[in-house]
Amino acid sequence: VEFLYCDLASMKSIRQFVQRFRAKNCPLHVLVNNAGVMLVPERKTEDGFEEHFGLNYLGHFLLTNLLLDTLKQSGTHSHNARIITVSSATHYVGKLHLNDLQSRCSYSPHGAYAQSKLALVLFTYRLQHLLTANGSHVTANVVDPGVVNTELYKHVFWVVKVAKWMTAWLFFKTPEEGASTSIYAAVSPEMEGAGACYLYNEERTKSADVAYDEELQRRLWTESCKMVGISDESSRVP
């Protein structure tokens, strides 16, 4: 195991990480997009993005795009490279505000978090469409880990913290249990060649209806490219 530092809340850090990784000339068979914050107070990343959207979504969007060439070179017909992005059941209640992705008009920690998780699902489906259109040996899937007992809940109200402390052993998954579906998506032979799947408890299930809106997927992708400063090569793909 080798550690390379990468701050998903910093576009500069992401680009530096990718440079360091590429310099190693290593193949890349699995990328798991798992970093995140939840219900943080209104604040911005160093690039000026609302933190939920900037870290949870845009950071992973840029990282994945910058690593795509390496992933494509690493995948083969019999063993696809795999991209796994961790979303949340919260995406079912999320709304994507294309005219206010930074939640400037009316900030709600719950709304901003749900929007970032919905964006990850939309991104995954669009990414798989583009990978398939290009004939790439790379698959992209999205995972719902369930309710996991981690420090992700440190910004919830104290009453919720107390309830979590009292009931976590009964209702919450352990971190190991929470990771199981991501691991399944990353290494299971059953997932070979399968993309654009929403996985929960190691099973394919249906995501929110709005996540299948291909026009919304395209518009979010185009806007995301502008925000992180990369070219939108998807414009040539229907």
C-alpha cells in the first residue's frame, strides 16, 4: 500500500496528485470515489465552490476525468477497469438546481448534500454512456453504502448524535459492512462489463427517476467541465 496525498476540496491538489500518479507509470484498474462531507455549515472550498458540491461532486468529477486516459489504457476486453462512485440514498430526495449549483440563493445543508449525491449518480450514468460510445474497456457504477457508523455525522444536531450513539450498534452498519458493496463493485466477477448500475447491499437496484434524465445528465456534465476548467469532449457524443 502506498499513500499519495490528494485534497478533493482543492482543484490544484487534485491536479498535483494526478501528475504524481502518472509519473509512476502504473496501470489503474480500480478507482473508488469515496470522499465526502455531510451537513456542513455554509462554507466554500479554496476554489470558491460550495463545499458539498465542490468536494463531494466536483472533486471526484475532475479526478475521474484526469485519470480516464490511464483507466482506458489499463482496461482490457476481458478485464475492464472499473470506476465506483459512492452516493447515498439521500439522492432520492435531491434536486439539481442547474441555475444555482452553489446553493447561493437559499442554503440548506440537507439540500446541498442531497444535490451533491444526486449529481454523482447523474455523472456516473453520463460517464458510462460516453465510455460505451468510445468503445472503452472501462465501466462506471454508483454505490449506496447504507447508513454507516462513521465520523460523517459529526455535523448533525446533538440530539441526533445522542440517538446515534445509543442505537448505532443496532441500526448502523460498521465501516467494514459499509464498504462491502464498493468492494463488490470493484472486484466481483458478476460486475465484469456491467456499467451504469446503482448498487445497494451488493444488488442492482433503481435510482431516483430524475437520475435517468439524459438531458439533465448532459447539461450537468457540460456545466461541470466549465466549473473545473476542462474541455467538454462529450459534446461530440449524442
